[in-house]
Amino acid sequence: MERPIIGVIPLWDEKRDSIWMLPGYMQGLEEAGAVPVILNLTVSETVLKQIVRFFDGFLFTGGHDVNPKLYGQEKADYCGETCEMRDRMEAYFFREAVLNQNKPALGICRGIQLINVLLGGSLYQDIPTELPSTIKHSCGPPYDLPAHNVRLIPESPLYKLAGKECLEVNSCHHQGINRIAKGLEIMASSDDGLVEAVYMPDRSFVWAVQWHPEYSLKDEVSKKIFSSFVGSVGK
């Protein structure tokens, strides 16, 4: 049986004028049984259409902040760098592949934020400024160490996958979901109330988490998240 082919949204380094990738994304997908492919950063509709036809699913990776104009806000000084090409490319894939063709998608960090925004939700542009908390959401290296706990919603898909009510997760973000979009259901939150995982119940597989399972591939739940995503292709 052929492995599913997963399109991986590239990371962008503006200073080097270069796309790049964290190996954990690719390793997590490959170990789960997929063929991961790093995509080009493009807004060519001809290219995007062919990518949608070719790939079986999409991984929406971490990276730049989502432009606040996408959720009706002016960009504050404490908002980070944005990348218009990523915003436009990912919006196309989410609309055409995920919503229109029901192809599976997994969002990580920026991915959960972007999916929420594309479905009509909003973000905290900077958690320390807009949602002061005793929880440290933006931690430095080593990124595989647990930073805080998240509590899973009983009977949610992630709860059923993990088999427990609480997870220790790493954390490396300064933005997060503020107003949750219609069509998304919460699967986990941190003790300060920040949404940490969501899914779309009316799709074959659209999950997104705020933490970084690609940094913690020795963790069983992290591996299961990738495996559930890859295993959903064709179902």
C-alpha cells in the first residue's frame, strides 16, 4: 500500500530570503507512515491548484504571526513579524483542500491560530500583554521539555487518543486563540483558560494543537497525533 503524501507548509526566513524546515515535522510524518514533502512558498493559483490535487493532506506548521487584518484588527506594536505569502497560500489550501475537498489537516502552533482565524475567530496578538498569566507560554530551548499542563476535554478525540485528562506539553508561542471560531470544538486548554487544542467535528480530520509535538517525538501522545493524522487519509 502506498504511503499518503503530505504537503508541509514551509517556514520562511526573511533575512536569508529562504524557506526552511524543522526536521521534527518531517520525521513525525515519516514515522507515522507518510511521505512528507516541503512545499514551495507561492501564491500562483496555477501551482496551488495542482498542489491541492496532488497531495493527500496538509500540515500547517508553526512560524510567523498571522496578520491581524485577517481577523479585523490593526497590527499592534507587540505583534510579531507576519508573512503575507504564507497567509495567502495557507488560506487557499484550507479553503480548497480542507473545506471543499475534506482532505485531512493538522495544525501546529501558528497552525491552530491560522485555522481559527480562517474560520472567523480571533487571536491575542501578544499573550503577556492581552492575557497576563502565571503560565509561561513562550519558553526557550531545549524545546522538548514540558512547560505546563493542559487539561483535555472529556470524550473529545484527543482525550480518547491520550487516554488521560492531563498532558504535560512544551510551549513556544506568544499568540493564541482569543475568540474561538464557529465550527471548531475545544479539545484542551491550559489552566489560565487559553485554548490549546481544537478540532472540526464535521470534517474527516482537522486537528490543531498549540504546542509542538514535532519537538517531542519520543512522547507517545505526540507520536499518536501524527499517526492519527496520517491514518485518517482516505477515511
